[in-house]
Amino acid sequence: MSANATTQIKISKGQITLPEYLREQYEMHEGESILLIPVENGIMVKRRCDMKSLRGSIKEIDVGKASKYIRKLRSELRIKGDL
């Protein structure tokens, strides 16, 4: 099913069961926390981003190079008047 397809589900005992194809498509697993965000026309469902899950995703970083790059970007933004 396409990402833009509409799916109707029923709430039972205050619980929502997402169809298997959506759980697979968005890599959602049993017991995983999600966010329910009130929006104008209903509720938006989003995956939680747990910072602990990102641990180790960047193996090596040259702090000096990163700092230099950040200073350069800040300088460019100041010239444009965005900062």
C-alpha cells in the first residue's frame, strides 16, 4: 500500500492496533513508544526519537574541523542577516 493511502482502524479498550504493513514500513515494534500529537484535524502519530538509540552512530568526529565548520556557517548567516 502506498505511503499516502488512508487506513481506517478501530480503537478497542483505548488501544490502537496499527496494521502490519504500516508497522513494517515504519519499522515499529511491539512495546515501542510513539508520540500522539494533537493537530487541527485529528491526531498525528510519530515515532519517538530516543537519544540513547543514536549512541555510537558517529564513530569518529574531528572536533576541530566540526568547530571550524560551525564558525564558518555562523559567519555566513551573520553576513546574510539571518542570525
